[in-house]
Amino acid sequence: MTPRPVFISSRTGTVTTMASIVNRPEHVGSFLRPASIHAARKRVHDATTEDEVRQANEALRTAEDEAIAVLVQKQEDAGLRGISDGEFRREYFHLDFLKRLGGVSVEENRVTEGVPPRITVTGTLAHTTPVQLADFLFVQSKLVREGSCVKVAIPSPTMVHFRGGRAGVDIASYPDMDVFFEDLARVWRAEITALAQAGCKYLQLDDTNLAYLCSEEMRAAAAARGEDVQTLPRQYAALINDALRDRPADMTVAIHLCRGNFRSQHFASGGYEPVAEVLLKDLNVDVYLLEYDDARSGGFEPLRHLPVGPDAGGKTKTVVLGLISSKTGVLEDKSAVVGRIREAAAYAPLAQLSVGPQCGFASTVHGNELTEEQQWAKIRLCHEVVEEVWGKQQ
């Protein structure tokens, strides 16, 4: 089994090694919001006066703090090692982050008829203040179990570009798109540095766009916007690598590829072959969380591009097979999941594989179409599968 770092609660200190984190099972990060958060958000939405808005936002923060503290304990009790805040403070997995960057505008923070809000670059990109730092520190303060580590998920920098392309970037601010991509990577580096300096050891980038480039329809739409879809995956890999270039050696970076996850709906289909070689060989990340819950994700053949064994720096890449659907409450058959893992192991070493849900349970505040009980049943199933395939985890 690949050596794993040791992480201890910030209350007792932190000890780390340089090996990549290998969590079995793994999860994407978001969980269904409890009723207390929905009620507090409604109060914010309904507030009209300045005092009402202030009081409602204070009450929402308190509700989030209380719910996240409970969620951290639930994750640790469930045996998860990468502990998230469930994205309880977010309305959307990406927009809340992007709106806090200088130069980025979000047209509307809601989904209308399945069309996501429009993200545009309206000025020079800037990282004016750390976005996730306070949230990271809060979760860190709640860790109790030895072996737990805070998992911070942020959107991939590609999220600022893909849907708008050149037309979505203010030409007065960026007449040269090379400068735009340089600035975009610089902004992400600033956020990652702030997190690293605070002790973050596990970072996840959530990226829909490399997955969308597996879809014939999405590729056609990107080509219609003037993008070269043959070179765009490499351009995005270069962008992400530039964003990650200053990360410390003891930070594990994961990337989750998502084909859409709004109220159990997806927005794209297509196997990984169009991006697999670039994704698995060229992208300088340690962990890939890949959707494999149904036929729309294609077969396991693209996993043949996963480098075998450790690289020159001693890190071994791993793939988390997203075989458990977060979009439905129907519990998968354990033997069928185990069988699919065996199929995947024909293309990549079993020691470099893991398992988990294919996406988050609530990429938006609305959540997917399942109950909290069904959500945790799926996490328990992941553990059962892990013990059958890889044995009991230490």
C-alpha cells in the first residue's frame, strides 16, 4: 500500500511526510445542507433593511458554524480521513469563490432552466484577500481524530474561461490572452500560498471543463466560440500546472472532473479518451476523482495512461473511481461495484486506485435528490467496498 502522511489535529501539532495522501474511501466534498442552514439562508434572502441583513448574515454564519462542527464529527465517525466543511457556506461550488476575485463578474447567482450563471472577466484579475483561509482554519480547529486532515475544495482556474472564451474576457483589460492566462494562474497561486502557509496539506480543484471536453456537444460549442478543442486540454493543463507551481512538496493536490451536478442532473456525457493522456500524464496533480457511475462516463480504457508507480519526487498518482452515484438514493450492489473495480484494475494498478461517490451530494445549496440517511448509507457502502478490495485501512 502506498505510504500515507500522518496528520494530527492542530491542537496537538502536525506531523507530515512527503508521500501523497491516499484516502480509501474518498469523497468529493459537498454534503446535503441541514434544515438549519436552509432556514438561515431564507432569512438572509427575505431581509430588507440594513439591520435585518446584518443580523440575518450573522445568524447564518452561526448556523453554518454549528452545522459544520457536527458534520466534521460525522465524517470522522464515518471513517473519512479527508474532512471537508461540506461546502455548507456556499450556494454554488464555484461561484461563491469566483465572486470574491477582483475582475470577475457573475451575472446572476442562480440556475435558470438548467443554464448556469454567466461568468465574465470585466477587469484585471486580482487576489485581494484569501477566500478559503478562514473556512479552512475553522474546520482545522474541529478535527479530533488522528489521521484526519482538512480537505479544501476550490474551483479550477479553467472555470473562469471555458464557457465565455475570448468573448467572456474584457478585451480592454486583456488584449493578449496569454497575459490573461498568466494572471489567472497568479491569482490561484496566491490563494494556494495563503492556504499552504496556514497548514493546508490537501487541496482539491473542481473542474467541469476537462470533463466537458469529453462531450461531442460541448466540444462543438467550444469550437463555435472560436476555441481549438484539440489544443485546449493542453492549454488547460498548462494553466493548472502554472497555478500549482509554488505549492509545497507536502501538499497533495486532487482534481475532480464533473459533468454537471445540479439537483441530480448532469449536463454532459462522454468517455475520458479525448483528454486522458493530457489529464493523467501532463497534469501535475496527485489524485484524480473521476466519475464512473454510469455509461455516460465511458469505459476504463483511458486509465491506461496513468503513470505506474512513483515519480522522481516519490509521489504516486492515484485515481478515485466514482462508482457510487451521488445523484440517486438507490444503493448500489456491493458485488457489482467490486466487479467494476476489478475491471478498472486491468488498465491501472489496483494499488493506485480508490473508490468513492462520483460527485458531491450537493454541489449547490439545493442538493441532490436523496436523503441524508441515503447519503451516509453510500459512504458506508464505500467503506465496505474498500475493506473487501484493499483490506481494512489503518
